[in-house]
Amino acid sequence: MGDLLLVRHGETEWSLSGQHTSWTDLPLTQHGEEQAKSLAPLLTGRTYALALSSPLGRAIRTAELAGLTGVAPEPDLHEWDYGGYEGVTTAEIHRSRPDWYLWTDGVPPGPEGHPGESPERIGERADRVLRKLESALTTGTGDVILVAHAHFLRVLTARRLGLPPAEGRLFQLATGTVSRLSTEHGRPVIAEWNKQP
């Protein structure tokens, strides 16, 4: 059985400032590009049965700079739709909602086409992704790699481990990192988390 490698894209201006970034497709900063390039040694030398990326530019660029080839875009890997909180920091939200917590409260609707998502809705997308890659993990000839975004990958990790979507809150994920989900005695486990060169 292969491992599931999770790559969070490199730094952007909004990941640096703490602004919620879902559909706003910001490029990597120079530091983010360097982070992505530095991941190559962690990813080479492995055989990938399947490689998927969020369709957003910051994830695609991270995959390219990390030296990954044959990466297919997967729409379900896009980041949490933050609705009306797109581009807003948690500190700014707390000015009017001091007890707000993304993992339990979700987000208000945003502009047309961006109604916002709840943890449960993200969990449904994560479950779809996990179903799509299950065959590659169990019968493939290598690992599966996903290049995507922090909150989505945290929910996907929770779902892979059999936890409710909101338990993604437990897995902090830094920019430009590789995490590895493996198995022990046939059950999913975290083998490495937030690894950097």
C-alpha cells in the first residue's frame, strides 16, 4: 500500500499576512517560490501512482517548482470557500465576532458564486478525493501526492484518519511543507507532519 503525501503550497502575500485565501488566486512570493523549490529533495526518488493538484495557480506553481511531473488538476482540492471572509484576517473578524472559530462557526456567504462552506461541506469534498485515490493507494505501484491548501488538507487528514471534518483543527500546516499519511496494521496514521528540508 502506498503512502499519501500532502504538499501545502508555498507562501503567498495573504498566507504571510494571515488573510483567508480561497478563490483569490495570488502568486507565490519569492520566499514561497524558494520554499517550493526546496521541497524537491523530499519528493524525488519516490514513485507516484497518482499526482493531483488544486487547480489554483499557487498550488500548480508549487508542484512545478518542486519538480513534480504529470500532475493533474483536481477541482475538489481547492481551498475552503471562505465566503464573506475572503481576504479578511481572523483578528479582523474577532473585532465584531470575538468568539468566532472557523472550525465550528463556518463563514457567512460571500459574493455570487462563493456561498462559503462549512466543515461538513469540506469533509464531503475531502471524502470524494479520498474515494478517487483509494485504488491508486491500495493497488497502485507507488505513492499518491496531493498539492493543495492548508485548511482543505487538514480536513482531508481528519477524514483519512476517520475523524469528523472539524477535527482538522488539530493539524496545523505550514506553507511549503510535506506531510505523509501512511498505514500501521492496515489503519491510516500520520507518519510525518510539516516536514521541511
